Amino acid sequence: MFFLKLPEIKSEENDSEATEKKLYKSSAFKYTHVWLGSLAIFLYMGCEIGPSSFFPDYVAKLGIQGINPIDMLKYYWGGMMIGRVLGIFILRKYKARLILTICSVGGFVLLGSSFALSSSAPVIAMWLFLAIGLFHSIMWPVIYNLALEDLGPHAKVASGVIATSVIGASISTLVMGKIQAVTGSVIIAVSLMFIYYIYLVFFATKGSKIR
């Protein structure tokens, strides 16, 4: 990336575009859905990194023997890879808000089902936990696009604001780790993801429409 000579992107405006530009707000920071989208990215990163960070402790909680939890994480990241390939076709066919809603609800259901079966069927619970990666696969670009809708000339600034929210990967997992340390329960810590999912559904159905 250092040696690439990337062209500078310049906006080409004609008279009609200049007229339309007056309809936009004076700053990207004045659009509510930009801030709600930034928070959505922040919390989503907790959903993406959370399962892989706490999977070893979760496997220990399940009492499953004879497996290497670190090796098993390939199925979580593999699910994300498969989902991103499928996303090439899914994103063309369905609306972004519907996709984000389905993925958030899907992750919520899989996580809840995994917890519910943790005592009676620990192996199934483990696989349900790993399968969450499939629903996480295309959430990031969908949130990003929804947060940038209708911004016109402010899209460049807004994209930078939204991109900085990836710091949620470190902060949200740190909070989850502190909860685990205080409560001594990995399930309580990971349950924070339910809050993340609920917010993502809100952003998909309402928050992304607030201007």
C-alpha cells in the first residue's frame, strides 16, 4: 500500500449537482444515522471478535474433552468466509435493512440456542456457537452502507468517522472480559452480545432511517 500510487478522488460537479448539494446539511456530523451507524459498527465488532475471544473458555465450560479450541476456531472464521462469498449474490438481491435484520436475529437465535443446550447437548452447543460466524459475515459492509446513505458530498468525512468505530473490537471484548472476571461466568460475559444484536436490529429497522 505504501508504494501504490493511488489517484486522488475528486468530485466532479455540474450545475444540477451543485443545486442538489444545497439540499444537504452543512456537515456529516449533523446526520443522526451517521452516529447511530458508527455505534452499530462499534457494537458489531464485539459480535465479530467476541465468539473467537471467549470460545476456549466456553468449551471448557461445556466440558468437552479431546479437542483443541484454537483449532476449532477455523470453523468460525470459515463460516464468515463462506458467508462473504454468498454475500456477493445476497447483497444484489435483497435490501440491506432486511439482510442486517436477518443476520442479527440469526446470530441472536444461534447464541441463545447454544446457551440453552450447553448442559444437555454440549457438542451441539459448541457447533451452534461456531456457526454464528456465518451470520456475522456480511454485517459490516451492510451497516457501513446504511450509515452512508443520502450523505452526498459528506460521504467522505462520514466514512472516516464510521471506520474509526472498529475500535469496538478491543473495547467491547475488554468489557466482556471484565464481566467474566467479576462474575466468574463466561456465559454471562458473552451474553452481552444479545444487547449488541438488539441494537443492530434497531439500527436496521429504524436507526438507519433517522436523518
